[in-house]
Amino acid sequence: MTEFSGLGLIEPLLRAVAEEGYSTATPIQAGAIPLLLAGRDVLGLAQTGTGKTAAFTLPILQRLFQNKKRVAAKSPRVLILTPTRELALQIGDSFTTYGRHLPIRRTVIHGGVGQSPQVSAIARGVEVLIATPGRLLDLMAQNHVNLGTIEFFVLDEADRMLDMGFIRDVRKVVAVLPKDRQTLLFSATMPDAVVDLANSILTDAERIEVTPQSTTVERINQRVLFVDRADKRRLLADLLEDSAMARTIVFARTKHGADRIADHLKKAGITADAIHGDKSQSARVRALESFRNGELRALVATDIAARGIDIDGISHVINFDLPNEPESYVHRIGRTARAGTDGSAVSFCDHEEVGYLKDIEKTIRQPIPADTTHPYHAVEVAQIHASSKPPPRPKAPGSNRNQNNRNQQQARPAAPKAAPKAVQQPAKAPQKAGKPAGAPRPDAARNDQNRHDRRPAPHAVSHGNSHGNGSGKQAPRAAGTPGGNTPMRRKPNAA
């Protein structure tokens, strides 16, 4: 165990850490802080709840204080890029907490709110700028931010940044940063795309891997419940009746699914709310605060929105939808069992998710025990999982499960198409004497050629003339026209 006092931190920082009740550094903090104080680039691989935010906050604050400079307007010295608004705000709180005894100014910029207060703060001059990619690029385009003075660049949650499609935005930001800078990249997982990004922005970096990739926390009690898709919400409501599930995060695959789950729980008398990218910033902050202070027993979240959740005391994590990436499973269940406490992770698995479950068990190198005692146990799904045959291929990642209904509708025989409009003609006037029934109309060819003509169709003789004749007689046709039903061509007005 490494004490903070042995990491070379200055007294104001040690005092702030002690005021927060910490004395012993976590492995990621013990590994990263000395390297960052020495000016090295760092590639950190650590799961949520390992203290990685403080691992870069403390050394950055110290280096800024020890190398004081006058901060020009619009020209921060530190840039921290995060994928979500919630995470950006929490990092901002971390700088405020640990830097309370230092004269270091910081600000947070993100979308979902007006930019005027953010622009004003940057114009006054700040050392630390914490930003989401979209809002940062907007302000850069308006010349409200100058990144030419950046000395420290932190890319946090790099894997989720790529998952959200921010890779191009990240590269645009990196392109305008000074070459001579210190760079830190932190990620919960390390897929190939993150490795490629790290190689392109880091220089002689030291890699710190606190926990082996995709290894689950041993203190978490894991179990899987096989259930039909239609029974999942009822099963969830039954589980949450247990008072032991005092603070539970429920993971859903889609935004719409998260809303439906939260609505179902509310109707069942369980205090719950949902957070995802379509929610307003105020609604997301309000839901997080209600969950943090115990007003909500369940918080339903998508993977992207959950990256901003940093709450201790989470008793249970429920995977309502299994993730299509095994590493995301590890990240999800890491929300519980923090600060030395125990936790539980419950996963629902329907027949389309058996493949996901097998991938997860292969990745974590252990089977997840099955709970078959619940009233919605799906024997068929359990048999598919136990079989050595390949499971059914799941839907494409991120697809809405309502696609099943659409597929079924497409598989049904198509309804007979309506007859073409040419067949659905209005009742014809009685045949005139001497004209055989079914004889082709003289103007048929002309009407076929002018079928796209948008002029009003001619009226039948029996309906009268709507152009003011009123006599019921057919309007005289223009000279040279072969048929009586062809409308007259009007001359344009002289005006």
C-alpha cells in the first residue's frame, strides 16, 4: 500500500486529499502520479472506480502551481477531453476539490446549455479547460478558444470516445495542439482502435495497466437469469421489490428502451428514472442527484450516459440487455463493489443474447452461475446456452429489439396492391347511339402523351360545364381537336 505522502505531492494537495478522507493511494494513482510529476506521457488502463481521475488531477495541479505563468485570455494551459457532459462536470469538481488550496482556475464547457457563460469564463483566462468534443470545436470555430498554449493534454475514456464516433473530432483537436506537450490517455478497455490512437498522440509513453484487461472484480457476486424477452420488465420489477436492492443501476441497450423500463418501474411503484443522450442536461443532472441522495432506487442508463456516473454505494448492477462487447460487461459491473464493499451483478439473457453471454464468459474466463429459481425462468434459453451448438446470431449491435416485429411484418404475405388509378375511372356517361361499346376513344393517345398534364380533367357531359356554361351542354371544342372531351386551351391574358 502506498501513502499519498510518499508520492512527492506538495503540502496543499496532501491537505486537500486528507480533508477528503484519503490517505492511501490506489494502484493507478501510485503508478501514474510519479510519472506525471516527472513529465512523462502515460497510457493508463484502469476500470471505473479505480481513482484514475485523481491520478491525473493531482499531478497536473502541482505542475501548474510549481510553474506559474500569467494566463492569457482564451488560452488555457491544460485541456482535458471527455466524451460526456456528466464526466466533464465530475472532473471539474475533482479539480475544485483537490485544488481548493491553490490559485488554479478551471472551467467546464459542454453542449446542452448556452455557450455565453462558458465563453465569458474562457475570455477571463483559465489554466484548466475541461471539454466535450462538440462544444470545444464549436468555440474553436468561433475563435473563442486558442489551443496553441496547451502544455498538458488529457484524453479520458478514450474507448468510449471512439464508440461515440468522436475519433474525427479528437484528431481535429490534436492537430492544433503544440507538439511539445505532455499527453495522458486513460481508457477502461484497450481495443485496437484505442491502441492506434495512443500510438499517434503519445511520445515514449509509460503504460500502466492496473487490472488485467477484462478481468472482473472478485468481490462482485455475478449471476445470470434466463428469461424470455417479453418477461424481462416483470422480472425486473419483482427483483427490485427486494429491499436489499437499495441503489441499483439498470443497463439498457437503447435510449427508447431505457425510457420504457423506467416508466414500467414507476407504474410498479418503484422510484426510478432514466438517463441517456436524448435527455436534457438539467434532466440528467437532476436524475443523478436524486439517485445519489437516495430518492431513486433505480437508475436506468445506456452505456454512453453511464460513463458519467461516479457514485459510491451502488448495491446492484442489472444488465437488462446484455452488452454486445464483453469489455462493456466488465465496465458495467465495475460500478458496484467500490471502496472495499461487496456488490452484485445480475444479467438477464433471452434467446437472442446467448451468444453475447458466451462471449462474456469466454472473456472473463469463468462461467456465470445461473439462477433458475425465479418465476420467469426460460428453460429453452437455458438449454440453448448449455448446448454445444452455436447459439442464434444476435441482432446487430445497438439495434432496436422492436426490429423483430418489423421483420415479422415483412415476412407476412403482402396485401394485394390497389388497382392502378387508370382502372378506377368515374362512372362514364351513357353511350351515345351509334358508338359501339368498348371502342377506343379518339383522344386516348393524346391523353396518354399528356398524362402528366396537371390541368383539371374534363367533366362528363351529364355533369354540365363548370366553367360558367351552366346549360348542361358540352363546351364547343377547339378547331382541329379530334374529341369532344379534350379541354380547350386558353390563351394567356394579354397582361
